[in-house]
Amino acid sequence: MLIMVSFAAEPIIRFGFFTITNSFLDVLLVDTAIIGIIWGFNKKASLIPGAFQNFIEMIVETFYNLTESVAGGERTPAIFSLSLSFFIFILFANWSGLIPGLNSVGFYRNHELVPFLRAGTSDLNVTLALALVSAIATHIYSLKTIGIKSYLGRYFSLNPINLYVGLLELVSEVTKVISLSFRLFGNIFAGEIVLATISTIFAFVFPLPFLLLEIVVGFIQALVFAMLTLAFMAILSAPHQMQAKEVNHA
């Protein structure tokens, strides 16, 4: 059986103008899984941690220390919470598409199999939404941290040279959104195509190296998205005279 990978997420159910796609269902599943895991972990957390709790605390502490080394001081908690949230969600979304049999359970439409679930990050709508949330949150936090005068001073100035540089920075904010969304989408979508093709030709053993590669790719892409969000927030929330230092550090 040939499994086709559609560029766009396939619709599962339509309610008037609202369409539920297989990637949307995957996002709901990932959100539910993350909330359930966090709830269970908090319920079983103890002052004397076991091996699993130690492992989780080590990861969180490492991420926090990294954020503190980039952002420093009072900005660390806010930037840490957002960047870590991106990392966890994107990691789970990336890996959800690697669950064996996920793309084989569905229904047929026009003689093609439409899976009920599809990795959310293999849908450009999802990755674009994540990039927009990252950009909007970054600018809101920048306004809150440095004030509207310093914020606008980054982009607008009476000095023609500074004004030109500021306008270029405005353009770069748009390209950041495009870069973040397409990088994540392209890597995950390409991985789905590779796995679908290899699994169609070779049913056993041979697809395993590709599956392991996609596990690594999923982790790296989640980390890249989180780290870029961290760096952007640290740079834009720093006073203007600290920008060069923040850029070099990030």
C-alpha cells in the first residue's frame, strides 16, 4: 500500500466554516499528553527525588542556567518559562509523528488513505502560529521591560543612518517569523516523506536508522526554536546600550 503525504493537513470533520484537520487533532493530543504528564509529575514529586525526578530536574536546571547566562538577572524567569514551553510542545509534536502506525490509521477518501493524526509541526499553519506567538510575545515583553520610548527608539530615529538600520530591523522581524516557521515545517515534513517512502519499500529493520535520525532531528528542531526565541527575547528586552553584548552572548 502506497502512503501519500499531503503537503496540506487533511480535513477530518467540518463544522460549517470550521474544519478540524488531522494536525489539529494531533495538537490536541499533544497538549493533553503534556498536561497529563506535568500533572502526574507534580503529584508524585517529592523532597527526596527518585531517578526520574532527578533526570527531569537536571534538564530543567540546565535549561534555566542557560537562560540565565544569556538573559541574566530579572528577565530569566519569564524568558525561561516561554522558551521551555516552546521546547516541550514542539518536541512532543515532532515525536508524535514518529509513533509506529500513526500514519496508517485513518479512512479512505478518493482512494487515498487519510490518517486521523498527523504531526502538528508538519503543518505550516501550526509552525507559522508558533512563530507568530514567539514574535508577538517577544515584542510584548520588550515593551514591558524597556518601555515604549526605548522600544520605538530601536526602529525609529531622527538620525537618517539609525532610521535606516531601524527599518532594516523591522524587516528582519518579519523574516524571523518566516524563518522560524519554514525551518521547523520543512524539516518535519521532509522527515515524514522520507519515513513514508522507506516504510513503503522496506517494511522491517531498514526504516529503523531513518526513524532514529528523525528522533534526533525532532529534538534538534525543538531546541533550535526554543534557543532562537530565548535569544530574540534577551536581545529585544535589553537596554539599547546592551544589545551588542546580548548579540555576542547569544
